[in-house]
Amino acid sequence: MDTDVALAHRLARDIDAAFPALVAAHQDRLFTIAFRLLGERRDAEEVAQDALVRAFRAMHDYPKNRVAALRLRPWLASIAVNLARNRRRRIEDRHPPTSLEPLVDAGYDPAADGRGSPGTAADRRETQRELAAALLRLTPAVRSAIVLRHVDGLSVREVAEALGRPEGTVKAQVHRGLRELRAILESSPQPAVRATEPTARAARLVPALEAVR
Amino acid sequence: MTVLARSDTALESALADLRVEAPASVGFSALVDAGLADRYASIDTPLGAVFVAWNGRGVSWVAPATDPPAFEDRFRTTLGRDIAPADELPARLASAIARRLDGDRRVRIPLDLRGHTPFEVAVWTKALEIPRGEVRPYGWIAAEIGKPKAVRAVGTALAHNPVPLVVPCHRVVRSDGMIGQYSMGGPDAKRRMLAAEGLDTRVLETEAAAGIRFIGSDTTHIVCHPTCRDARRVTARHRIPFTSLSAAASAGYRPCLHCRPVSLASAA
């Protein structure tokens, strides 16, 4: 992206002066990536903030020509994905995946409120809720490929760069991800449970969820 | 949902629709961590409520808690960075400041002193060595940092201390022993702060007015700054006042190794 090339050059010249522009340009997408990978807003906020700060510190330490040559979109995405992965592992260590919070969280999108006519907004919110929940049922590797390719909108080449995987692998994972999402959505309504494989305990929670409705 | 399931295109555009806006705090917090913006909160001190500003590099600014917009304006104009209020200081920072105000000189508090000269930083660092409840003259700082003639510059540097209380510039007084100026509310605030640290400022100023600059003990033949903890242990009977270090030297007194009194003959 041309604007990112210009921004990388400005960062190389004077990182303190140019960094606020990087924050303004990338905070929403880094938050989105973290949110769609993790399903929880609080975790996503911390990951996005941390990713920006780590990028700042790394660029401080890099030689100027390396900063100027950075492809910011995939580079920043890779930082966010790595931080999200570490955080997901910590979360799973802390409390095994039985919580229902991500379901509520993943579907809640204040930005969607009040857009379009009331009926359309509600439909759209419902679609987003189901799709976000379905994303969380993909395996982490497939999920990260899908989120970077189709939510964030990186090219296959950029996703491959961000995830450190061959382009062929990314293509296959994106393909598989779309197929699995479709399968999940076709078998809905069936609540997704969490960012990991369903467990026996989670499966027991499904009827409880249905009852709440 | 079957609508989405029907085609990859519909599914892909629905995925693109999952983009959300980051809460404003995300970007601002990143700027704070990077030291490109600051937050502030108020703490209680012997001088009343005080605003402390900080960023990822450390404490950047301390000022009396006036009305927030005026404080923020002054911060932005002076430091050229954005600032936003926080509910409270980070817990570790709050307890470190509390411990330092209680006289713990070992506690480390990171400071953001970008944009200041090495001379200013040397002056402030030296002021940190003055124990709670004691004072030293500007000339002492000048001598200790190896610039014995820069007494006025020391005074100026202390007046520009961006982090008063955290760097205890209130413990530095005029070389004639009088209390001197203070950025946190003038001489009265300085007296209040020193009194809160257990120093009797009336005695300090009375003795200074009488020309007393040093106190010796006729049992140890050691001469100190009047507020040095060693000088304050000397009983009235053995307490010998001196108007200059040379007078003390010719009476056979040697300088205290703790407060390291220096000749202030040339000092302003």
C-alpha cells in the first residue's frame, strides 16, 4: 500500500513524530484481528495495545533502512497474531474453555448498532454474531489464515508473510476455513463454545444455552 | 445464515463485515507506553492534592492539583505531548512515590527527563541524595557535581525541576541558609513540606539569620550542615556554631563525612 510505504519512510526519519499516524492507521485492524482470534474485547484491547508498543520498540532498535523497508500491514499483523496466540494459551492455562463469555462478547458489536433500518441492523448483528462464533470454532491455524485473509483483507502473499507459512499452505487453510465455516453455519443454530475444540463439558453446556434462549 | 452458506462471495463479504473499531483507549495507551503521550492522576501529599503525570518512560511532571483543563493545557504547551486523566496512578508507582515521600531513598522511581540538559539532570540526581528532613545549600549541590561556581545555575535548574516532591528540590535552600523559592507554591509551601518531614524551619531560619552556617561538636570536633542528622544529635552543651568552614577548620574541626560541608565563601 502506497500510504504504508510513505508511512514507513516517515517512521524511518522520525519515529516519535510518525508513530501517532501509525497508531491512527492500524489500531482498528489490529484490534479487529485480535478480537476475531480471541473472541474477547478485553483481551483484544490488550493485544492490540501491546502489538503497537512492541512495533514501536522494535522500530526504535532497527536501523533506519530496515524501518523504511517494512511492509507495515503484514508485519504489524504478525505481531498481533503472535501476541494473540500467546494470550490464548495463557487464558486456556488459567481457565479451561468452558466459559460462555466469548459467545456474548463475540456477537456484541456496538459499531453495528443504529446502522440502517432497525430490522436490517438487527439482521446484520445476528449474522455477525453467528459468523464470529463460528470463527472461534476453527482451529487456531485455520482461523488466523481466514481472519487475516478475509476479515483484515490481506493478500494471500501478505498472509503468508505475516504467518510465516508458504503461500500454498495459506491458500489451503483459507479454502478449508471457508468450507468449515459454511458447514458450521449450515448446521446452525448451534452455539460455538470457545476459541478451542469443544470439550465434553462444553458440549454439556449447549442444552443449558438453549434453555437460556 | 443459509444466505452466507450459499456462496463464498457472500461469506467473504460477511467476514469483511466483522471489522470493528478499536476503543479509543487502545491507541492512546500505546502512545503512553511509547512515551509519546501521558496520563495523570492526583495523589495526597503534605502540600495537599498534587497531579502526577507519567508515561512508559517514567514520571514526567508533578504540579499542584489545580483545575484539570489548566493543568492539561500547561502540560501540552510545555512538553508538546497529549495528556489524559486516569482514575489513579499505577499501584507500583503510587507506592514507590509514597515510600520516597516517607524518606526511603533506596526506592527507584523511573523519571522521564527527556529534553533536559545533563547539568539539570545531575543537579536533580544529587538532590535525591539529601535525606528527608534535612536541607543543603545550592552551593553544596554545585560543589558535589563538580561545578562549584555554578551556584546560580543550580538554583535555576532546581526551579525548573519538572518532578518536585519526587525529586526533593524542597530540601535545597539558599546558600545564606534562608528558605528560598519553591515551584510548588512559594516559600510557605517549602516550609510546610520541610515541617512535614520533621524539620523545625523556624530554628533553621533563625540560625541562618544569625549567620550560623555550620554546627560543630566539641567532643568529636566534626563540623556539619545544621540539619545533618549527626549535627542534630549533638547536645546543646557541646554544640558549637560556625559562620564559615574556614573558621571551623582553624578551630581544629574536620568536615562531616555524611553531609560533606563545603566552603560557601564564594557562593551567592
